[in-house]
Amino acid sequence: MQKLTTCHFFYVALSYGCAGMSMLAMAGYVYWQSLKTKQQLKQWFANESNTKK
Amino acid sequence: MAHGLVYRQLLREKQIIFRQKHAILQPFLFFLMFIAFFPLILPFNLQLLHAVCGGVVWMSLTIALFLAAERFYLEDSQCGYLEQWLIYKVPVYSYVLCKWLVHGVVQVVGVLFCMPIIAVMYQLNFLETYSLLASILCGMPALLAMCGLVSAFGPNRSILMLLILFPLIIPILMLGSGAFASSALSAYLALLLALSIGMVFILSIASAAILKISLENT
Amino acid sequence: MKLFYALGNPQTFYKLADQLTQKLGFMALVILLTGWGWGLLFAPPDYQQGDAVRIMYLHVPAAMLSLSIYAFMALAAFVVLVWRIKVAGSLMRASAQVGALLTFIALITGSLWGKPTWGTWWVWDARLTSELILLMIYVGLLALAQQLGNNASADKIIAIICWVGVIDLPIIHFSVKWWNTLHQGSTLTVFAKPKIHSSMLYPLLISLLGLALFCAWLILSLSKYAILQKEYQKDWVAKLCKN
């Protein structure tokens, strides 16, 4: 009985681990999007101020 | 006025097909060839053949329909006829439905012709042949509608679109091959017919919208 | 109605999304951790399945949300087709990404739950197959979005394909009623009393709420950045980033 419960817990841990990691990966993707946007905006404003000069 | 236009479009579709018969014959021969491969390649086991028959015929039908559908809008878009239809006041889905109707009739004739050959190759008895034929007749409009939608994206993108829309073809294939030699045949046929009617209506409007969008892009 | 058109304005939408995501992020984290903590540590094990039932607090919300997000995407697609609002297009693309993630989680956790309980990783049961088809539809929509680029006609095409695929939603929902194969029937319905004991029901509902808030946070953040990336040349963006 004890072994059965431990075996089950392996699957529980694996599924929560997979799901947690993919959710973290998605949050990381959101963070990467925010960085990409910031960089794009910075580049745009740098170009703008260059052309205005 | 619109009534006359649709009738003339139907005649024009028939003309296009009969002027270039090879465009229809090649997918048809592919269909037969693909089906013929399996009894030749698989180990000779009658139960195995009967088990795979439904799936093989339906897969082959899908690919053959896709190959035929690739040429749906080719001539018309090249000679500018398609653009005339797109800006005319008659709704474009009637054009799409004309095309599908004529191609569907031609393909039904082809399938009817193939049925004895398939029955001999797979050694099917009358009931099994009947179930296969009935399932193909009921499900082919749905398959034709999906292939028609795929071809509306243009000749360059059609394979990509087939891959993307393949998940939607899967239910048709599942129902179709499930209907083969099944005891609940009328249930499968009813579902296939419902799916066909629904898909023909919805996908003709969707294809018309996609044709219009491709016009905006070019 | 005025709110609807106000939301269509990228600037108003961005402001609203910005405020919401700040609050939603923390709320989602707190509620999700509460729900899963309760489910993992304090909820009772099932008398038949043992501890493996704790996967339920992950699998059921993920599956329910995968369907709801598709419904939300279909709604955004409808707005794109009828009103041609670009904000709805960004929302649609963002929800395609989040929905794909959740369907993937639902399938993986379902398969991991199936192994100890029924002894098999996968079976061609109606609900599992139609959920797999849903994942393929999501991935197809993402491939389309990647290939067609970020313009208005691409939005329209994605919206059309989204609606062509919406037929899968009732198939998944009613599949346990129509076909009596492996997957168990529904325990939670809107009108009837739930068939699950309250000590398991509460962590389930809390996890569902937490995961829903997390998805809302993801969708709003992604559409927020997508709008900024599209509208970067406008004046309100310049005023926004005085940094």
C-alpha cells in the first residue's frame, strides 16, 4: 500500500512539475515580449531623434 | 439575371473539366493506385484487409480530392475571371457552390465506377461494399468542402493549409471509416450527412470570404 | 455599447490592460498557490485512486479553460469579422497562444493521470481525441498567424479558420454524454448539485479561479505588448514612454 501511494505521488509530482514549468515558460515568454517591445520603442525613439536633428 | 448567371457558371465548370480531362483523371487514377497498393504490400490476410479497407479508401479519397481541388481556382484566377466574379453583385458563395457541385457530380461518377474494383481487390461482400459506397456518398460533400476551402487560399499555400486544416478533416475520416462494415450504419450515415450539409453551407461562405481577401492582397 | 467601442481604441485598451495586469498577476499567483496547496497537501485522497486524484486540481481547470479560451477567441474572431477592430485581433492571437498552452497541459496531465489510474498513457476515447484535435487546431492557428504576418487581412483569415474550428467545442463538451468510453462523465454542471464532495470541490474551484486569472493575465499582457509593437509610431505611445 505504501509503495502504491509513493508511485502515485511520482505521477502527481511529474504532472505538477510539467505544468508549472510550462506556465513559467509562458510567463518568461511574456517577459521576453516586454523586453522586445521596450527595445523596439527605444530604437524607434533613437531613430526619431536622429532624424529630427 | 442571377439565375441565368449561375446556370451559365455550371455549364462553364463542366466545360473546364471536359476540356482538360487529365486534371480529373490524374487524381482519380491516384485514388485507385493508392487503394491498390495496400493489398499488394500488406501480408495476405483477409481479416487484415477488411480491417484496413475503410481507413485506406477514405485516406485515398482525401488525398485525391485535395489533388483535384488544387486546380479549382487556377484557370479562373489566371484569366481574370475570378476577379470579375468577386466584384459582381451576385454573392461569391454561389460561384463556389457551382464549382463544388460540378466537381462533386464528376467525383461521384468516378467513385461509382471504382466500387466494383475495390470490392474485388479487398474481397468485400455486398453489405460491406454497400456500407463503403453509402459512407463515401454521404461524406464526400464534407471532404470536398474542406478541400475547396484549402484550395481557396491559393496554389502556393494549399499544402500548408491542408496541414493546418487537417484536424478538421479528421472527424469526417473517423466517421467515414467507422461506417465501413458497421452494425450502426444508419447512425454513421446520418452523422456524415449532417456534417456534409453543415460543412458545405458554412465552408462555401468561408471560401468566398477567403477568395475576397486574396483579391484584396494582390 | 460605448464601452465596447472605447475598448476598441488601442490607447484606452492599453491603459485598462496595464492596470488590470498589475492586479491580476499577484491575485492569480496567490489564489493559484492557495488552491494547489490545499489540493496537494490538505485535500483527502480518493478511496479508489489514492493520491493520484490530486492531478485533478490541475487537469480539470486546464481542460475547462482550454475550451473557455477557445470560446473567447471565437468571440474576438467574431468582433474582428464584423467590426474589424484591431484590438480584437491582438486579443485573438494572444488567446490562441494561451489556449494552446492550456490544451497541452490538459493533455499531458490527463495522460499522466491515466497511467496510474487506468494503466494506460493514451486511448482513442472520444474526449481525448477531440481534445487532441483542439490542440492541433490551436497549433494550426498559431502557424497561420506566424506565416501570414501581422496585418488586418491576416486577422480576418485567422478569424475565419477559428470559426471553422469552433465545431470541436460542442464535440468535446458533449463527448462524454454521447459516447460511453473511457473518460468519466461531468461532475460539475451549472444547474445541478455537484457530484463531488465539498472537501475536494473547494480546492478545485479555487484552482479553477486561480488558473483562469493566470490565463487572463497572460492574454492581457500578450495583447498589451502586441498592441505596443503594432502602434509604436503613434503619438500616445511616445507620450506613454517618457523614459
